[in-house]
Amino acid sequence: MSEQKLFSINAAADILERDRATITRAVRNLPPDSRQGNHPRWKLANIVAALRQSGGSAAPRMIELADELEATGAEAMEVLQRLRDLPTVTKRREYAQSGACKAIGRLHEALEACKQSLKPTERDVWMIAADVAVGQAVAEVIRLCNFKFKPEDLTQ
């Protein structure tokens, strides 16, 4: 999970419950944060800010969810970077076990809250992406801390 989630106009329109044309007008002069092939992508917070400036603001609950997701994503990224920067497995384990990795749990909760705002037909796809992101973060913690699991550890 080394990258922050970026959104197309269509994805942002669905999540923010806004018309695609409204999103398109709002980001018209906003440089994309990245491109996937020839398609521009933006951070959700940047799209919401552009909507606010253009007068086509998203619903307050959508803004709150976008802000929460952005904040918890940044927090999880900071925890992972701190783990990467620690020089020994022992120090990484101490940091992970101190509660720092709860940021990944908070990210999962924020992603779950966003799912509830989606159309029922979109929720499964959203959760697949969310599970991949959270799974990558957890896998990185396991790798960096050299945690070992036996199959019987996972069934108790």
C-alpha cells in the first residue's frame, strides 16, 4: 500500500453522489494527481475542494467520509514509513506492538464506512479494492517485522 487511492471522474461522481458533468466542471482546471494510461486521476480530497470552489459541493456526509478516508490513509502510510525507517526487526516489532498499527484498522473502518455510502451494486467491487489495500498494508507489517504464523495460530 505505497500509493494513495486516486479517483477518476466517474468513480468520484459515484462516491460523492454527484453528476459526472458536475465533477468534470469542477476539475476542469485542476491538474490531475496522476494518470492511468491516458485517463486523469485525482485524490478525493482535491476533487472535493474543487467542488467546494465551483459551488457544486458534495453532500456533507460524502465530504466527511472523504476527509476521514484521506486522513486515515495518510496515518497508515506514516506508520508504514516509520516501520520501514526503523533499523532492526526488534525495533520494528516494538513499534508495531505499541499500537501504531491500529492505524491500519482505522483505515479499514474508514473504507467500510465509505462502502455504506455506495450503491448496493458497487459495494462488492469497493470492498475488493479496500481488502487489497488493507491486505497489502498488513502484509508489509508482517514482512517488516518478520512475524511468523503457523496454520494452527490462525484457527484459534
